[in-house]
Amino acid sequence: MKPKLKYPNIAAEMAKVGMTQKDLAKELGLSAPNVHYRLYGEVEWKVKECIIVCNLLNADFRYLFESV
């Protein structure tokens, strides 16, 4: 069974702007697997990372980090 995204809105907004997990990882100073772990809820996002993601995707925190 494939794991479920915990933060699908982040993935959706990334897709809209053509951003990959690798691209986001570079912006955050993380590895691509670390971004994956965060998107799937295996690792908690740090406040600084949340701010960067909101700014990069030009989207509201509550929308992006609404978990499923």
C-alpha cells in the first residue's frame, strides 16, 4: 500500500509552479528524502521551513499545512 501524503496542498501548489521535491529540498537546504519525509508526515516541519515554503509557493500557511 502506497503511503498517503499528509500535506497534499503543498504538493498541489508545487505542481502548479513546476517545482519538484528536489527543487524544494535545495531551497530548504535539505535532501530530497527529507522533503519527502516531511510531506508524508514522517518528520515534523520546522517553523523556518514553513515560512520558506509559504513564501516560495506564495500561499497561506493554514492552506498549505492543513493535514489530511
